[in-house]
Amino acid sequence: EDQVTQSPEALRLQEGESSSLNCSYTVSGLRGLFWYRQDPGKGPEFLFTLYSAGEEKEKERLKATLTKKESFLHITAPKPEDSATYLCAVRNRDDKIIFGKGTRLHILP
Amino acid sequence: DSGVTQTPKHLITATGQRVTLRCSPRSGDLSVYWYQQSLDQGLQFLIQYYNGEERAKGNILERFSAQQFPDLHSELNLSSLELGDSALYFCASSVQGHTPEAFFGQGTRLTVV
């Protein structure tokens, strides 16, 4: 069965303290791995798509990487406004989309 | 503002009832996705439509159905509601069927009492 597991469930960092969020996946025929950010009470906001192992994407303080079994979202020198839940999802060969349960990130000023 | 409009924002209804949630995609987007988000299950993909046709199906219950109309707006119908159907229901849209850059609406919070 296709599944996505994110770790840790929650992470508290000091402002400027870099870290990484993990997304492990098992999927039949990966057709894309996606990262989203979700603020409380709002819909997810698209961040990145990765398609093949070795691919990397960057946006401001965020960098996403992909291997054959997992993806990492690296956060460099985070600021309080980076606090949110980060969601990872995959699309399988049947175009079904499976989301992980997310990592709640809290950046302390 | 993502450009995706969902109505209503909040809905309270009784068990056994039927409700309809509505979604207007961003201008120019042909694909609409429906998701259910609850605290214990996370974000669950329900169904995707592309230009009026069903494109992909997720964990959508038989009590639930959806359609996309010629003007590209979509409706999600939930019937024989149970307490466990209480959740946030999100609609998202994208330009094409395989485009991952989906834009989410603000969601409809459904409470079944």
C-alpha cells in the first residue's frame, strides 16, 4: 500500500537554527513528490515538486531534496514567519495523491 | 488569496442529512481536487476532475459524490452524514491534470451533530 510518513511530528527551533524535515515514502510508480506549507485554519500552499532522485529545488530559506525512498525539506536560518505545518505528498501511477500527516514547525524568536 | 472559492465556509447539520459543498476554481484552471482533512487522518485525497471528467479517485466513500460542471465549478455531495464526517473539506485547482502546483481554497468546515 502506498504511504507517506513524515518526521518529526513536531519541531521547535530557535530563530536562525537550521534543521531538516523528513518525508519517507512507499509508492507504486512515483509521478511526483510535493511539499506544501499550511498555516492554521488555511488551505495548504504549494512549495515544491520533485520528480526524480537527485533533484533539488530551492525557495528562499527552503530547499527540498529527493532520493528513491525519502525527501528532505531543509530550512536554513529560519525566522518566526516560517512557523507552520509542512506537508509532504506523492502522486502514484494511478494519479492518486497520498499526503503525510505533516510536521508542525515552530520557530521561537 | 489563492483564487479558489469555496462555499459555504461553515456548515452545521444533523446526522443522516445531505449537504452540497461548492468550489469555483481559479480562472483558467481545468482540474479540481477534493480533500478531507481531519485531526486524526490528516489530509485525505477524495477525487479529481479534469475538464468535466473524473481523473483520479482516492478514498471517497460511496455516500459521497462529486461532479464538475461545464463552467468548471465543482460540487461535492455528502449524504447520510455521520458524526465522523465532521472535517475540513478543501478544494484545489490546477491548470492541467498532472500539474502539481495546485492552489487550495480556504475550505468548508463541516460539523455533523
